[in-house]
Amino acid sequence: RILMNCMIYNWRLSPVEPFAWETQRYAGPAQFPLLDMHKSIHLVTLSDGELSGNIGGGGFEFHAGDFSLTSPWEIHGAISSRKGFELLLLTVNPDVLFSSLLYGRERLLEFFLMKPEARMKLLLRQEISRSHAVLCRKLEQLQKKSGPYMKSKQWLAIEGFFVNLLECLDGRGLNAEPNIGAVYNKLQPALRKLFLSTEQLTLRDAAGECCLSIDYFSHLFKQCFGISFAAYELNYRLNQAADCMLKKRHSLKEVARIYGFSDKSHFCRSFKKNFGITPGRFSRENAV
């Protein structure tokens, strides 16, 4: 893994390896100030200790037993702990997850586009907490077994958790409290436009998607995410490009064109400035 201004993690997720399940332990005080953003979904369970961090521009405190669910391309990180911690980290490929759902895709997308505070509050519902506990037990039990179907059984358990999540949310307003996520909801049209395209989305066009003035949109975006829309949008395209390079489907010239850079040189300069490493070196160091 490479840690720079924004972290690039390589879980090598794919349609045949749609998730990664791991335990992370840190003894004693720990601090990881960098922010992360990527396409994958995180289900993070704090099994021991205490932890503070940033999710979607907001600060959160977690204690043993707490869990969180981050959205695709949601900024998170800036982790610190006074006494150390142990966490269970489930990382899921959202493309495979959404394609596996026969019903409820739009509902799940609506859930992921909620403001983090509102999303965390929904996760506290008893039925969701029970489903989460069952999932963790199944993943841990299956992890200790061998056989050709172990990973398939784990994936079925993961799918089951998200189906249970959708059932718990079905028929209930995801934004029932008017003051929770109101600002974030105003930005959703721009976020949807960004997430459904690989091309550059300008500040003017993003504000237009939300029927807001450029200045007001910029103010709301900085309020929600802690960085400017331009910085977020660039990070999004660069991380998508990095993911594309790991799959080795295109040349650097083609990657630059697909993800809205004027040419290969522009892409390489932007990549190195943002991550502190050239795209060529990144590809070599993350080669299979």
C-alpha cells in the first residue's frame, strides 16, 4: 500500500474477489492523519479499544462494539487512538454488490448518499445491529475453515447482511428528521452526476445540477466535506484512474483521456502532485 496526501489501498478486488476481510491491531497510542477516498465500501467494526476519525467531513468517536459503514468515494481517515485498538475491516466492491441485488439498488444508493451522521444513526437500530453481529460471526467462523467454497459462503453472508439492511430500511424515510442531512441532500444531484461519469465535472456544472449558485454550492460542499469541490472531484478521478491502472486495461494515454485529463503529461503531473508518486511507478509497485 502507498500512503501519500490521500491513501491508495490496493485490495485487488474484482468480480471473482469482491471483498477483503482482515483484522487490524495497533497497541498503544496511534495516529494516522492522512485522509482516504476510494470506490470500495468499508464495514468497520471496532472489536477492542477506542478510536476517533473522520467520515465524510465529520468527526466520530468509536468504542468497542461500534461499527460504521462508509460509502463509495467518501472521504474518511484521520484516525487516532489514545490506547490502541483492534478492528475488523470488511472491504466490498460496490459494483459487484449492486449487480448482485435483484431488488433495492436505488434504495441502497440512497442510503449511501445520506450524510454520515444520519447513516450512523440508522445503523444503531436493533435489527441492523443484530444482523451485523451475525455477519461478523459467520465471517470469522468461515475464515477458520478451508475448502473451495469458503469464500463463496462468506460472500453469501455479506449479501445477506445488505439484504437485511434494505429490509430494515424498507418503508421508512431515510431522512425522517428534517435537520439531518438537509445540506448533504442538496448536493446529491452533483454527487450522482460525478459518480456516474468518468469525465471532468466542472464547479459550474455541479452547481447547476443542484440548481444552486456557484458560491452557495461551494460553501455547502466545503461545509460537508471539508475540502473544495474541485479538490474532491480531482481526487475522485485520480483514484478511479489508479483503480483502472491496477486492472491494466488501458495505457496511460488512454487512462488520461478516459478520466478527463487534457493529455498524458497533464495526468502524470496531477497524479504525482496528488499522491507523491508517478503513475508509472505506482503501476510497477502494484503489479501482480
